[in-house]
Amino acid sequence: MMKKKILVPIDFSTCSQKALEQAVGLGKKLDAQLIVLHACQKAVPYADSSAGAFSRALILEEERKAKSAYERVKTTLKELGQVKHDFLIKHAYPQDAIISHTLMENIDLIVMGTTGAGGFKGLLFGSNTYSVIKNVKCPVLAIPMESEVREYFKSIVLASGYKSKVRKRTFNILIEIAKASSAELHILHVSEAMAKKTAKTQEAQKLERYFKNLKYSFHFKMGNNINDGISEYVKENSIDLLTLVGNEQGLLDRIFTQSMSTTMANHSKNPFLILPSR
């Protein structure tokens, strides 16, 4: 059986290194290979040969700096040596590098920080976030700067609108993470009307066949604001990991069309996992 592949973008900021540390822990539990990706902004090509040589020299210098920085990371993060890993440098904008590598390779999960320095700053905010989610076919695990690196995710919430048919493979990585952590899975629906509860209960229970080998429970919360409802539930139940399904337009779109800074402030201490349905 081939090892799972976890892609970890890194710009050597504290936040991206925290994401790498979290990815190392997951890599050990899931027996996965890490692909640590650093993106250098693509240099503008010059027709003039001397200018072209200068551009190539800049590229080589950027690569040298990146490799040196990665060696320092390996010295600090000793656990990295306990998992199979590769370090790649791509000459492209960070967002493009992530999307293209995910499309070219059979990546099972992207683990990345929600803020960073340089080109990665703001990558997990607003339209940039949504662009990555819409253009990759694998789950994205976002690690906020304020979150702590967890050995286990003991309590996981799957916030679902139950508005679309989702296949079991959508939940594969969630199921594996939950099993590796012996986690309790909370399947949550935030409803705006009490009358909808019975129908939503029936729709939610269709998910039972996917999670039969896990410890799970269904939960419903009333509220006019879906993001606030999720935030309250996360806080009230000491949730370690928030999970959303990417194609649940009634849920994900509404969260991302709100102020992304507000959304991230609400969940600033919780990693969140976006699952694609494709």
C-alpha cells in the first residue's frame, strides 16, 4: 500500500513551522509521507542575456537561502526525522505552487498555517482561501497561529448543512484522523427554524453508515447566524478540530462571505479541516 502524501507549504515563519510540526504528528499517526513545499516568486524573464544571467543568479540565491532555512528547521524540529519527507522548491506564486503541485501529485491532505510572512501572508484569508479550496481535490487542514500543536484531536466537530449528497470517500481523512486520536465526533447542524429539526435529523442520520466504527453523536443548535452558532458550540464543548464540507453551499459560502477576519477570530485557537466532496 502506498503511503499517504501530506503537502505542507512553508515560508519559514513561525506559523508555517507550527503547521509543519502538526503535520509531522499526523504523518507519524497516519504513516504518511510529508512533502514540504517552499515557493519562490517566479522571476520575470529578460530577453537581454546579461539581465537573464542576473535573474538566474537571484533564483539560485533564493534556493540557497531556502535550503539553509530548511536545514535550521530540521535541527529544531527533531521529530521531522521520524517521518519520510521531501523538501521541494517551486518558482511560482505560493498559491499557484500549492494548487499546481496538488493537481500534479496524488496529495491526500494539505496542512498549512493560516497566516505567514512574505508571499504566504494572508493566503488563508478571503478569496485566496476559497481559491485554494475550490481548485484542489484534497482536504485542507488550516492551523491558526494561536492554536496549540496537538498530539491528538480528542473532540472533533463536523458542521454540516446536510444539503448535498456526500460520498464516503469525502470523509476518509476525517475518519482516519478520528481513529488515530480515538476522538469523539460531534455531527452538528445549526438550524434557523425549529420546524426544520425533524427533517434535518433524518438527513443527518444518513451519515451513520460512514461513521459506524467511530464514537459519534448528532447535535442541533438554534441560531440566526450559522457562524456564531458553530463558534458557540466549539467553545461550549472544548472542540479541538472544526470540520466543514467544501461543497455545502448553504454552510461554507455563508461562512466565507462573512468577514473572514471575524470568522478566524472566532476560531482562532482551533484548527479547521475543509473536506472536498469531489
